[in-house]
Amino acid sequence: MQEVTIRLRFTNPCLGFAPRQLENGRRDVIYRMPRDGQGRVIFLTSWWHSRMLYAAKVTGVCYNKANRIDWSQPVDGSVTQWRRTVATAKEGRRQRYALHESFRPGAEIGINAVLPDSITIDEFTTLLTVIGTYKGISPFQCEDATYGTFEVLSVMPTVRQLKPMLQKQESQ
């Protein structure tokens, strides 16, 4: 098994989906990113698994192994706000917008994963590239548009430093 650190750059906005009322006293809402108990933005493992299976089908490699990748849920990156145009039912009506937390196009994020021994970093990078090109990763999904498409900047083996206490115990 090998832990990897992944860096991605969004080419399309990645939008939040959980409605939360704004604190402006009106009924306006913002669609927020999901978060863990510490307030960090997370991408669910199930989202990655479904996309990995799609990429494995497209490439014809690693299909049985793609579900064995372990994903870290917290995402390293900063969200901003994005106004999504909402289609209006009648012509002549003014445009409406929905406000989302987002990773904008050009935003870079980091996420970690553990690859099984049977998947190389090159194979994994190929799978991620297919996902980034065709499916993307975004909490908000819409039939009319694809959100969260990305390019893979890097997939590198994670280097962890042993904590001083562990180093002391090992040397004894």
C-alpha cells in the first residue's frame, strides 16, 4: 500500500449543495460545502469510488482494484462564493442566481489517498485524469451541467515524519 498526496486544479466551478440561511435577516440562502466536525470541507469517499469505477470502465484497467482505494475526506483548499445562474421558466423575467460556496476555476486543492499495492501511481493518475476530464468532483450535481472538472497537477508519494516520541522508542 502507498499513501499519495494529490494536487488538483479546477477547470469548472466545484459547488456546495447544502442550503444554509444567510445571516442578513432575509430569506437568502447559500449552498455550502459539506464539512466535518472541525469545519473542514470534505469530499465523501463514495463520490470518489463512483467516479473511480467510471474511469476504470473507460480505461479498461484496474476495475476490481478501484474500489480498494482509501480516500481521506478533508480537502486542503479555500472556498469562495459563486453565483450560479438559475434558468427562468418564462421569457422576459429577470435572471435569478443561486449563491454557492465554491472552489472557482483555477483553485487548487489537495487530498490524500492510500493506493492498494495493485495500482501504480501512473495508473492512478490516468484514472484521475479521466475523472477530471469527464465527470469532475462536486457536491452539487446538475443534469444540465458538469461541475468540478479538474486537471491533475501532481500525485506524489506522501512522506511522513515520525514524531519524536516514536523515534525515541524505536532507537531503544
